[in-house]
Amino acid sequence: MSQLLPVVCSSHLPLLTQSEVSTLHLLLLRSSFCLLSLPSPASLYSFTFRIIPKRAKKSPLSIPKSMSQLECSLQRCGINGIMLAEGREGDSAQEACRWETGQPCSSDVREGRESDAEDGTQRGVSKGSKNRQVKAVSKTKLRNIRRQEEERQRKCLVLQAFRNFYLVQYGERWPSLFSELQAESRSCCLVNGFAESEVFMQNVANVPNLTRLGFTTVPAYGCSGRFPHPERDSKNVYTYYLLDAASVLATEALEIHPGDSILDLCAAPGGKSLAILQQMGLPQGMLTANELSDDRRQRLLKVIADYVPRNLRQCVKVTGRDGTRWPESEVYDKVLVDAPCSSERHLLHDLEEMYRWTHKRSGNCAKRQLALLAAGLRSVQVGGLVVYSTCSISNLENDGVIAKMLKKIKFNFEIIHRKFPIGEETEHGWIILPDLAHGWGPLYIAILKRTS
């Protein structure tokens, strides 16, 4: 018998559920076998698929033992009724690969002939096919096939784990929220108050269904199509900036007054910093926009240069410090901590990044977010506000971070509960989710006031 004979797996129970298929994939990844074809239903109560030893030089004598171990693992996971049988003479690995792509292998043809012989009919099988030789496939190609299949299985498991992780939190709501997260993100145009309004109106004159958003104090517009690229006015600044309307609400939660000294601790790419500047009444006040990443800080500097007139740029200071180790204490009137997060909506639109997701991602983000929030509370004056925001949908990174901060005794602060025109209340803050906010979000907002 060939060392690479495929193992034919069959069941005469009802078809596996999605979770059982995921479990099967995981067990195969841990076993000495590689899946060569997905379960394909032969009838309502049976299915077949094929697996093959991962190592090309695996001893044929060890295959039955490995099959027995796999069967036991399946039974321990509650998947019963699956029978494993070694391939017969002629069921080579190469033929299993051909079978996976939908091409008939010699065993399939032979089974068809035997059935036809019993029925006394021929089902379109040529007379010469019995002696046809299957072209050999190199071991390198087989290894590549196995590697590709393992990678495909891994990606399927990641997506399933992602769905299950958030299904626990959102329950029956998750399918509709997941669908909205997969949809294209909405953008509004934040009007640049430093630019000439006439140029702005000319710029958006042909935008379909241009509508002033009624839930933001800072002028912002939505539309039913796409906004064109903004134009520059005579002061060489762009007339508007595109961003999610929920981000504007995070800056409005700061309750900015003319002359305030404000820290934007994680400022890149710069949309929220620009929204803050629109509310400061420049040249009064001072904004410190901080970004640790060199590349992102360059984007932040470009936004400042493109949207703030030269004579007002002295009111903006851009720094590159680690926000978790912010050196200043009790300096600022208001602090925005728009913390880096899991950013699930972005992940779903960047599959390569999505496939690197693990269930630990949210917890790891939460640790850094807690450190950033602590730095923000240290840097704000007594009586000042700290707004904590993320674009994550994970409770670990939202209310969970606030709950952990409440347990710290270093800072005395109170939570300010405020309602916004869109979104919904959470235990410690407010969250805007796209399934109930007309596509805006996600964005979480918590407002903290330092008391001593």
C-alpha cells in the first residue's frame, strides 16, 4: 500500500453543524493528518471527505494508530459516528488532490464501473480509462497543497473565533451589527472654519443630497454619494475634512471653552485634533497634539499644515512622546484620550490584518488603554475633563477600562453621564454602533472629571 494513501472519512449521521466543522478543522490541525477536501454531502444523512498524512514519509504502519487517535479525539468532542477507513490500492495522494478539484479519480471511476456492472449499464465511462495512468505529482507540490489547505483552515478558524468572541457579548444583536460593520464606512465632511465659506460651497455644489447633520454643534454635512476631494482657498487651506460623524461628538464631549489648554494624547491622523481646533476660538487657547508613531505623526503634521492657516499654527504644538509615560501633571484644562484599539470595523475591511486577530487582542489593547487613561488623568487639572474614546466594539476596551480605573486609588474622579443625539448608554459611558446609528460609528465615549 502506498505511504500516502488518503483516508476516506464518512458519517451516516445528520450533517455536522458549523461549530462541529470548526472543531473538526482544529483537531485535524493538531493531528498528523491534513484535510484534502471539505465535507461534501452525499445525501441528507451522510457526508464524505478525505484527509492525508501530513508527512510524506510517514510509515504506513503508523497510519491506523493515528486514525484511531483521531477517532477518539472526535468522540471526546462529541462528534460521533465518523468512520475512518484507509484508502485502497490506487487511491493515491495525487488522486485525492484530483478528487478535491472536482476531477474524477481512478477509485471514483472504479466504483462507478462496479455499480454499472451490477446495474448492467455504463455511465459514460470510456473503455480505455481502466488502463489510464494518473500523472504523478511532485512531493513539493503536495507539500504546497497541504500548506495552502492548512492556511485556509487557519483563516476559517480565525473568522469563526472572531464571530464567536463578539457573539458572547452581543447575542442576538450580533448578526445585524456584524453586517453593518462589514458595510462601507460612512463619512461626513467637517467644515473647516478657517477656510473661506464661499470656496466650500463651490466645492460641494454638486454633491448629491447634501444635508447638514443635526446632531453635531460643529458644522458637518452628510450626503447620499461621495464627497469630491476638498479644494484650497486663498489662504492655501482645505475647505473640509472627511471623518466619521461620531468622532466629532467625542470632541464635543470635552465642552471646550475659548482659551482652554487641551491635550490630544493620541492625535493621529488628526481629524479629532482639527475638530477640537474648530471649537477653541483661536488664537485663544493651546492644543498639544501628541503621537508616538513617526509615520502617523507625519500624517498629523500634514493635516495641521493643510487645514490650519499659517498665522494660527503657533496655537498647535505637535509632540512624539509615549502617551503612557506623559511627564506633565495637572497642566491641561481638557484631555482627549482617543486610545488605539482593536478597531474591528477596520479589521473586517483588511483581511490580512483580520487573519492575525486572536482572542487576546482586545485584552492586550485594554492594558495599554488603561495606562493611557491614567496618564490623561494625571495631566489634567483638578476640575478638568478627560474624554476617553475608542472605535472598538469590545466591552473589555470600553466600559471594562473605566471599571478598572475606578478600582485605582491614585486618582479621585467622577463619571459624567451625558446623552448624545445618536447612540446608546452603557454602564459607564455612551456607545455609537452602526446598526442603530444609521451607519455611523462604532465609537465609545466616557467622560471623567478629576475631583482631587
